[in-house]
Amino acid sequence: MAMRDEARNIIRDLGLTILKKHSPKLPIETYGGKYGDKQIWLQLNGRCPRFGVDNIGTDPSVLNTYIGIVNYEPDLILNAGTAGGFACANAKVGDTYLSHPYVYHHDRRINIPGFDEYGIGKYACYPCGEIAKRLGLKTGVISTGNSLDHTPLDLEIIATHNGEVKEMEAAAIAWLATTYGIPFLAIKTITDIVDGPESTEEEFLKNLNYASKILGEKTIELIDAL
Ligand code: SAH
């Protein structure tokens, strides 16, 4: 997970405790515990010491995921977080999506044969159609980029690849999961409407606590169902 605010409820409700800070130089933290018959490791990117905010976006997420994979060899990697949704796809603040059937990057434009598709990525996700139906969750293609806002070109690329959910981490984590052959799934609760009237940053901050509460509940239901 990227942000502590998104993770707080899940850590509390699963009864996880801090296991490890992996290095004095890296802020990545692992919380862990048994939940039913499952072993959970929840990893936070941690706080950037230079800027005093949570590390978010693709780079910290890849490092976080790598540390998780080599230390704990998980059977499944779940990226839980918040995201922007689209009014044109009927998204509302508080809706929760599971990634299906793939996640990809919308801000890696490399117009050279081969590299064009590499940039977009399109990483397949763990099949979740049945689980989503059972839990009453939406499913959709998740689109990852390193900006909270968007340019007209971002929107065009998102539409071209049928993106319904916009956020900043999923495809990066899915790349590493795919590299290691570990099933990957993302669960994202909507904080803001990308094509709505409000500014993304104001809407995001206004709804972060509300969406994080729903994200926590739905993530635990998902873990129960997996
Ligand atoms: N300004 C915020 C920083 C969080 S950035 C703050 O100070 O708290 C947004 C985070 O939420 C990222 O981790 C991203 O994955 C997710 N997110 C939510 N809505 C998004 C959107 N519309 N576009 C991109 N990322 C979004």
C-alpha cells in the first residue's frame, strides 16, 4: 500500500503488528499477522524523509514489492488503495473496484515498435469475476501514471485502453508480480471523479478518510473470499 492513511483501518482490523523496518535508510515498513488460515504481510512505502510525505507512485511501489517478494515469497500480491473513477463509467465516490482483466501504464509513451506496447504494459490480473459478483464489487481496467492530475493526452490514452480507474501504483506492482510469476490483484476505492466538476486534489483530500474506511472493509471481505 502507498499511503498510511489508506492502510490504518486494515492494520487495526486485521490485528497486524509491525514486523520490520527493512533498513535505516529505507522507510518501507512491514506489518504482519495471521488472519484465519492466511498469513498476511502488509507493506507500506513509508514516509519520504526529504519531503515529509508518504512515498507514492511507481518507484517506491516497485521497491516495496521487491522487498516483500524476496523476504516473504507471497502466494498472491494485493495492491489496495484509493483511485480516481470516471463519471462516464458511472463511478461514484466510495465505489470499490477489483482490477480486471488487466492493469497498464498511461504515461509511458514510447513510439518505437515493440517499446510502444512495452510502455503500456497490460499486466493480466488474478481472475476475480466470481469474487467481485459475490462481494458486490465493481471490476474494471486500472490505469497507472505518476501524476494525480491528467492531461488531455492521458485521458485519450486511458479511453483507448478502456481504463475505468486511475491511480499511481498498480501497473508498477503488477510488472514485478508478473516478472516473478506471482498472481496479482488490485482493489481500489474511489476518492474522486476524474471527469467530474471538482478539482482532483480537493475531492481526494475531502474523501480520503471515507474511502479508506470502505477500502478497509472491502479488502478484508476480499481476503476472506480468496
Ligand atoms: N495530495 C495527497 C497525495 C496523494 S496522491 C495527499 O497529500 O494526501 C494520490 C494517491 O491516491 C496515490 O497513491 C494514487 O494511487 C491515489 N489516487 C487517488 N485518486 C487518484 C487520481 N485521480 N489520479 C491518480 N491517483 C489517484
